[in-house]
Amino acid sequence: MAVEIERKFLVRSDDWRKGAVGTSYRQGYLTIDPERTVRVRIAGDKGFLTIKGKTEGMTRSEFEYPIPLAEATQLLDALCLRPLIEKIRYCVNYAGHLWEIDEFAGDNNGLILAEVELDSCDEQVELPPWAGEEVTEDHRYYNSSLSQTPYQSWQQPQEHLP
């Protein structure tokens, strides 16, 4: 079984932007049951179908499959729950780890999250100076949650870029 182990952080400055290259993402969910999510994603010009299991701490099972772009577009347009997630994902290398920084648009505009995938739960990772509060176990920051309760609808938004 494929397992995803990741930590999520709010971003507290723009220092990560230097040299970062971004890819547009558009994604939606066919189901967001707490035990499993099924996501359709277009990343740049590629389509994917992803199935994720229940999150336990910073781990969950994950299976991802490439699908034709036209089919991903049809699924997003016709079958996925609303609103869709729109973001630009930037990849930044820092201290031997690849960080993915998501700058959200649409109903989640104003939110910027950084994620780092790990090989094990006890793997040590040096945090970059732009990484703020850790939100790994705060379910509000999961993309599936943001698709149902967008960041802009929160009563008191958490830390984000000024």
C-alpha cells in the first residue's frame, strides 16, 4: 500500500518565492467521506485520479493514477463537488527536502500553505525561515475541507501573508 507522510505549515513571508517555479492546479472531489476521499486533479496539462484513506496524524494511504486530460476536465466540470480548488503550486528545495507551496485562488484566495513529504513519521526536517505555524493536524487546511468550507468563509482567518 502507498503511504503519504507529510507535514503542513502556514507561510509567514514571501522569502520562498526567489527562484520558485509554479504550476497551475485545478482539483475537485468526488467524495470527501472522512474514511476516504477521491480527488480529480489537473496539474498543468496532466490529469490525475487520487484515492486517499483516513488521515492518522501525518500519514494516510494514497493511490494516484494518471488519466487523460479530457476526462479529468469532464469530471471536474460535471461530477465534482463545488467549489473546486484552484491554486498555483511552487516547488522549493530547502535543506535537502522538497517543499511544495500552494498559493490558493478563488474561494481560498489569501491562503498559502507549505507541505513537505517525509519518508517516515520520525524523520527530522529543518524548517525554512518562511515556515510558520504547523497545521498538519488541523483538518480545516486539508484541500478536501477547503473545498467545502473555503478559507474566505472562515470567521477568523489564521496567519497568512499580509
